[in-house]
Amino acid sequence: MGRRTTMSAMRGDDRQPDALFSYVSAEERVPADHPLRAIRRLVDGVLRDMSPEFDRLYARVGRPSVPPERLLRAQLLQIFYSIRSERLLMEQLDYNLLFRWFVGLEMDEPIWTPTVFTKNRDRLLNQEVARSFFRRVVDRAQGLLSDEHFTVDGTLIEAWASQKSFQPKDEDPPAQGGRDFRGQARRNDTHASRTDPDAKLYRRTHHGEARLAFLGHVLIENRSGLVVDAMATLADGTAERDAAMLMLGSQWQFTAGRRRTVGADKGYDTRDFVAVLRDLGVTPHVTQNITRPGGSAIDRRTTRHVGYRQSQAARPRIEPVFGWLKTIAGLRKVTLRGLANVDRLVVFASAAFNLLRLPKLLAERP
């Protein structure tokens, strides 16, 4: 009998919590070594620098809006944790203490409705704000970036539009139930999507399926593998090279007498692209496409150097960027419509990729 009494005393009491108040803050709940702490410090510094820009976006009179800093932190969480919708994000913010702490919400502060969050986010997070945020994140990486050797590439981003929405431009919309397009020739010059006119029918490979899509483009530096520029464009056969020239032409003021190198796959091996890069003071370390009519646009004058082989060896470093953007950040099939919205998402998600890598790189810097 005494043994049973002792065991009963050692057993914990399964009483249901009924305390009304808690005196432990979310700051105390988050471990000191949690990865989001270092990211939060970087993000807070960027948002402080952007405060004057936020002031210009809001009126001086009227009802206070959702703080833009909280909107951007919440958007980062949605990207980091692959949350597929704003409704699920608001649900997580309601009960997840880590998310509340990162966004800056009090423990008992009410959560926004998904509609309010979406409308405020779309009004705030435009292309200009996304690119400003991205540039300031890149500025935090100064000293870690190579200013001589880079890699560029593009990827297919499936649009949020169905194949049945791709219909002739000069016809009235079909009746309820859609239409059967089997056996019909559909082209971008005669057809357009009814739900997303910016989406273009695009085939990535000769044997691949044609899809309504956009193209995402990324420029990385080869030392740390960080993204130094990103953008989205309409999907067409020359968009990758056009985007690369835009990013290279606007990113730096090239110094006379100093050469940069840019690695790229054989899709960039055209005479026009190579000529523009050389005019910019950039050595094109593109993979030779010897099957192209007329042969490769580069020859032994470029390929014989050790630097060319090093650029080709470093070129696969861009693939993890696309892998993360498409699987984690949700860019495999975007849930946004319109080129402007897709572009700001590509830029903002690229900033998020850099934020994940920066704390470790900064800690390793002597």
C-alpha cells in the first residue's frame, strides 16, 4: 500500500491550464541560437533604412494602416516556410509564437484577416519597394561579393492561368463550360490568356510541353553564390539574353581597363549577345554551342584561358538558387497574375535567399 502511495506522489498532475495571464514574452520563448534571430537583425536594419520610403507611400491623415515593416516580415515568413496561401499564413500567425515574434506582434494582438493582409501587401510590395529591399540586402553583403566573376541564367515560371484560358484574341469569350482546343494551332500572336494576358505559351525544350509561363532571371557572383540581380520577363526565345544584358548593363559602372567575366550556358552563345557583353567590358564565358549554324560565337581566344574553365566550373552554383526559389519560395507555379507582380515576387524571393545565407557568411568573415 505504501509503494502505491509513493508512485502516486511522483506522478505529475494533468490539470488543464486555466491561467488568465502570462508573464513570459515571445522574446524569451525564442531560443538565443535560433536561425531567425540573425535574419531578424538583418531585416530590421534594412527596414530602418527604408523608413523614409515607407513614409512617402502613406497619407498623413486618415486611419492608420498595417505597419509596412510587419507586412514585409510576414511575407518573408511565407517564403521561408513555403506557406501556400495568405489564409494559412494568418492562421500560423494566430498561434505560432515564433511567427508572432518575427513579425513583431504582441502575444494578445489580433491578427489581420487574409483580405486585409493581401490588399495592404499588394499596395505596398510593388516592384520599386521589392527592388529597394533587395538592393539593401545586397549592400549588407559587401566584402563577401566578387566584383569580377559572375554567372547568369533563366528558368521557367509557370503562370497562374489554365490552358483553356488561352483563346483567340479576336473572338468573344466562350459560353459557360469552356471550349475544346484539341487539334487547333495556338500561338502567342493570335491567342492570349483571358485570365493573365501577360502569360505566354512557351516551350522550354523542343520535346517539352508548351505552358503558359513567365521567365525568371538571376545573376549571381561566383565567390559566395549570392544573388546580385534578379528579374522576371515575358516568355520568349530571346528573353534570357535580353534580361542578362539589362542586368549587366544596369548593375555596375564598369571601369575602363578592368575586365569582368560572366558564365552562362549554350543558350547565350549568340553573336549579338557576345558582342554586347564585350562592349560592356565583360568577357563572355558562355558554353560553346558548336551545333549552331555558323558555329560558336567564341573561340580559342576565350576558351584557352584558365579563367574560362573556372567560370564553367562555377556555373552550376546558380542551380541551387533556382532550386530554392522554385521549391521553397513557391516560384515553380506562381499564384500571382501579371508581369509586374511576378517580377516583384522574383526580386523579393531572391532577397530572401540572400538573407538565409548571409548570417553564416558574415560569421565566417575574418
